Amino acid sequence: MASLFIQLIFFLFLFPISALSQKNGIVPLGSTLTAGETSASPWLSPSGDFAFGFQQVQDKDLFLLSIWYHKIPDKTVVWFVYSTNPVPRGSTVKLDPQTGLVLCDPRGLQLWSPKVDSAQVDHGFMNDTGNFILKGNDDSWLWESFKHPADTILPNQELKIGESLSSRKSATSFSSGRFYLRFHDDGNLVLVADDDAEYYNSNTSDSRDPLYSGSQVTFDGRGAMYIRKKDNQTEQLNLVSIPPASENYHRATIDFDGVFTHYYHPRTLTGNPNWKVLSYLPPNICISLRAYRGSGACGFNNICNLKNGRPVCECPKRYVLLDPDDTYGSCIPNSTLSCAEVDGGSAENLYDFVVVYNIDWPLSEFEKIHPSNERGCVQNCLHDCFCAVAIYKENNCWKHGPPLYNGKADKTIHTKAFIKYRKSDGSKPKDRGTFIRVEPVLLGTSFLVNLIFITTARLGFYLMHRKKRVISFEY
């Protein structure tokens, strides 16, 4: 009887404290979560809108330490740590008084811990805004996830000067990708690729009077996003009607394809609700991203086509993906172009062209011929072993050599592209599997050697003739 009484007292006093801690978002010191432990609940915000914990990724034994929208079916992730995720089953995260959060692998090896001020951590708090906060004894904020974003910002979150977002590698990979949203010291919000190619600029910097320059990016509680200037004026980033935040969840994410997108999702889960696009930047990434050193929105030799605001990448005819699982990656020709081969026979016997309309690779041309007719353009490329593609438009001929970059498809450019291929192994298109299996040496050594040779030769050609060339970047 005494034992039962003690158990009853334990239940009455301790269970309500535990329930209250879960309900009001407070996470006590010593609290621990284990990846893959189905009985363990994540740390919820007071409303239950957000959760902090481990979320299983595609691999059943890998988990993501993250914050996510908890009430919607797909549990959309809004924060995670790039440097350590994902982690294996059995990994733990613990709330420690000295270091705050401590992420360890199953062997106990520390993988990550936030940088916390010297003050001792008193408790954690999962806020209804989606912000996880480490608080001190005096309720001061020692660390918060909002100050260390991954690829997403949420309503009531700000980006200060010097802060940034980084895209993921792909829709399913949580590794760091190619694209960044950065708020520069001069007050400009910019989108850049990993080769520093800028493809959006808010133009909110004023060198004559810094008072009119941007000071922070604000995503307010209503779902409006704007740049606040030092004089307290604002520059709107989403010039559209905003669905009420009381009825919708909002988030703004730099997606793996480089587009910075404002999404909203109904809070009421009737029917089949999902995330809808409210606005995005830039308006056309296929045109805006013009890389001088990198590949552009898609990989080398690839072509970008804008569909519903997103870049869709597709290899041109006579080319196949280098990695069949990466449609945004680079393409390689399914036949070789070699200067050595031309010496062994006429170009007419070795090569032919496939014609494609309204595509181009701006900035990758190495020579412009003007005036030129269509036949002359084709013949010039045919007899130039450095030429892989000839672009013809209105008595102008641009010769392009590998690698091709900034590829785009656009019905408004009215170009005619002649893509050169080798007759002997290119006249009958091969499926990807057969091609890779039968000709592995061709795809590896031969292509790479030719690519290096041609690129080096093109560079020399450019340096020798740059004063004589006529260069056109716009059509």
C-alpha cells in the first residue's frame, strides 16, 4: 500500500510538470532526444506548430536534426545544421547547462554544438515562430536558431547585414548546394552562385548617402517581406497580395535550383493542401544567371528552360547527362570532336549537324562572324575543330566550343543552333545505358583529354585575337 501511495504521489506531482513543459515549449536541462527512437516525442512549440528533433530522411537509418512545421503532413523542414546532417540512427541531442545543445553520434562522439555565451544555460524554448532559443538564468537569450538559418527564413525573422541563406544540394539532399542569398555590407540583398556569379540585386545601396541604404531584411508576422533602410523606409520584396498569416503558414526558401521562393500553406488541413508559390526571385533565373566562370543555372553543356518560375534543365540533342541522377548537372556529347581526326579525312565525311531552334549559350562563344549567311556559318563551324555549336541569327554567326555554359531555351531569341556531332558514333543515337557500357573509355579519358586540349587552345586563341574579335552578349 505504501509503495502504491508513493507511485501515486510521483505521478501526481511529476507528470503535470512534464506535460506543462511540453505544452508551453520549455525544454528542461538534461532533456535528450535519440534518433530513431519512436517512443520519443520531439520538442514542440506551445501551439504545436513547430517541432525540434530528429526527422528521418530517405535512408531509413539516417536522421536530420532539424526544426519543422509539425502539423502539416509533409513535416516541412525550416532549419537544420549543414555541417553535420544527416546523422545515423542512435545519435542523440542533449540540452547541457554549459554548452547548450550537444549533438553526438551513437558512440558518444560530439558532432556539433552551438556557440553559446559564457553564461550558463537555464533551459531551452521552442517558440511558436519556429525559433529555438537557449535561455539563461535571467531569461536572456544566449543562442537562437533564427540567427543561424540554413535555407529558409520564417515570419518574424530578420536577416542582418552579413547574414545569408544557403541552398541544399538537391531536393532530397541536405548537403550545401550552389546558391546563396546574402545581405551585403553595402545594404544590397543579392543572389549568387558558388562561382560568385550574381543573378539578383535589390539595388538598395546608396553610396552617396548611406542613410538610404538597406539595414535589414524583414519577414514580418503578416507574411510581408521587405528591406528596411537606415532611414526606416522600406523596399518591398513581394509586391503581391499576401494570404492572411492567421489562415496560412509562410516560409521563404532559397531552393536547390537557386530560386528564392515565398511559399504559403493553408493551416486548415481539409482536402489536399500543399505549399503554393506566392512570389519568387529572380523572375527568370535562366536569363539572370550569366556565369563567366561557372556553368550557369544548369550544368555545362546543359540548357535551362523556365517553367512556372523554375529552371528545368535538359541536355541538347546528341548530348547525355554526365550523372543520370542529376538533371541539373553537366551534359557530355555522345560523340567526340577531335582536331586530330580532321587530318585523317575530310570534315564532311566525319561530322554532321543537328538543328535546334531558340537555344543559346551566351558568353561561351569564341568567335563572331559578321556578316554571314546560314550556309557559311555551318561550313565555318564544320571546318573548325574547336567549334562544337554554331548559332545563327540575322546574318550573324557565333561559334561555340566546349564547354558550353549559360545554356538557355527561349522562344523570343529566334536563334538557329547547329550542334556538331561525329557521324561514325553519333549518327544513330544510343540509349544512355548502352553508350556508357560499350564506350567507357570514350566517356572518360578521351573526352576529358579533348576537353582540356580544346579549352586550352580556345583560351590561347582568345588571348591572341581579343583585340580583333567582335563580341556580342545580347541578341
